[in-house]
Amino acid sequence: MTARIALHGSTVHKVFVSDPPSANALTPLGSLEELVERDRDHDCAGFGVHQVCVKIDAVADLPTRFGRFRIVAFWNNRDGKEHVALVHGDVLGQSDVLTRLHSECLTGDALGSLRCDCRDQLGVALARLAREPRGILLYLRQEGRGIGLLNKIRAYSLQDGGLDTVDANLALGFRDDERDYGVAAHMLASLTVRSVRLLTNNPKKVEELVRHGIGVTSRVPHVIPANEYNRFYLETKAHRSGHFIDFEGKPHTPEQDDPVVVEAVEGDLLGGR
Ligand SMILES: [Zn+2]
Ligand SMILES: [Zn+2]
């Protein structure tokens, strides 16, 4: 049990909530619908710096252009953000589930911006997960690597003036990456996933999940070719933020020899890549 301070009007209450769930401690259930029932009264101290507790609120079928998924909506009473998981196959109580953590990017995911590679990353990940017997994509509402949409556009404006993505964030008073993977860890624990194979080029995501008690049995590279607009952004991610992406002048990682799979992205939006 953990004490959490809650404010009701001018009165301060100490509220006792249970410790965050661990996938290994949760009783395996038969269906996602049963998780909705299980979580009805769930409240816990949460994971990570922001101590966000999430609970599974609703589940529905979600056929997509990339394959068949079920969409699992998470509710939380801490920051009002509505995170979702796209689940393919039976993942409850499973190990080594191929998993992608995708951070929301309105400009890329929905508007097709070429300033980043988010939309391709999302589409390629979903197509790949749909080909697996089981897979999960967590769609995390942490726009602009956690700084929010408005600040992301401010950073773009600074980049138009010549700063790279890291320096632009620093100039706005943010760290290079403000994302918190405590929510992702809680979501995976809520889904009773015992361990994941993480689809990512970002070593920090692996470290963060492990730190929050989620087993990561391997890292699966997720490399998308650069386009003329996002090449500098991707190079900055590789050179300054430690992402495993190969460019000239950076030591070649063995996995860069893996063929890049982009055929599932609708049409070739980037023209003859
Ligand atoms: Zn919780
Ligand atoms: Zn993006």
C-alpha cells in the first residue's frame, strides 16, 4: 500500500492505494472483456515519475488497413490522457509478445507530415504485428516526445531557423526527450503480458520498461528509410539521442543489414523511395 495525497476543496486527504500491478502477480484471464470487469475498481500508486495509474475501460474490434486488431481503451484519473492498445491475437498471460510503443504524433500520424518518420513507423509496425501470431501496439498520448503539440510546433519553428531537434527542445526549456514509459509499463502489466520483444531503435525504451519491471527478451530493429525532409531529424536521433540508426560516419550496427520492410504503407507517399 502506498499513500497518495489527494485534494478535495481545501482539505488534504491521504489516500491509500495499492502498489502497481505486476503481470506475474495478476491472475491470467480468458478475454480482454474480463479485464474491463477486473479493472472496474482498480486504483494504484502507478509507475514512473508521474505515477499515472491506468485501467482498462473498454474493448472493441478494430479492423485496420494493416490487419485485424482489437482496440483496448485505458482510462486514468491522473492526467486525463486516453491511451490505447491495439492488440493482435491472444496476448493475455503470454511471453515474448512483439510490442511497439508508439508516441502520438498528430502532424505525422494523421496529417502526413514528412518532418518526422512517425506515420511510416506506425504503419510498418502495425503491418508487422498483424503478421505475428500475437502483437501489441501501445498508442501513447505523449505528443512531441512528451512536450505537447503546441511546444512541438514552437520547436519546428526554431528548427526552421537552423536548430536541430535536440537544441530546439533545449531552447524551449525541455530535455531532449520528456517521455515517461511508466504508463506503457502499467498498460502491459494490465494486459498481463509477461515479457515482450520490443520493436524499436531506441535503447532508452528497453531500459525504461525493464526498470519498471517488464521483461524485455529482445530488441527487434525498426528501421525506416529517411526522406529528404526528415533525414536531418533522423541523423540527429542517431548521433545525439543514441538511436540505433545507421548513417554515413556512424559505426554500422549489424542489424542495419536487415532488409527494411515498408511495403505495407499505403502507396509510396514519399515518391520512389
Ligand atoms: Zn494502477
Ligand atoms: Zn512525428
